[in-house]
Amino acid sequence: REASIPKMLALCLLRRAILTVPLVFLVALLVSEPVRADQEAGTAIPAESRPCVDCHAFEFMQRALQDLKKTAYNLDTR
């Protein structure tokens, strides 16, 4: 019976290792930053020369408002 305790302990530790190693690997994959293939080193446009997200959103909303005004005008003239 004394010999079976270390054997059982070894099996328990082996099962725990089999479950823990993939879990640690999965967490490491989720935490790490993904590598993007479309952006190579040295090809990034500096932040100073590209418009901000707010500017794009403003332009989009401005165009949408103009389209709504045209649509409302067309409905009023009918």
C-alpha cells in the first residue's frame, strides 16, 4: 500500500500538468499582441501626418447630414 501512494501522487501530478500546460499556453496566446502581416517594419505612417479618428468621424457625419438634407429637400419638392 505504501508504494501505491507515490504512484497515485505521480498520476495526479501528471494529470494536472497535462491540463495546466495547454491552459498556460492559451493564456499566453491571448495576452500576447497579435502580429499583423499588413504592417511591416518602417512602413508605418507617423501619427502627425495622418488624420485623427475624430476627424474621419466628423467628415463622415458631415456627409451623412448633407445626404439627409438632400433627401429631405427632394421629399419636400415632390
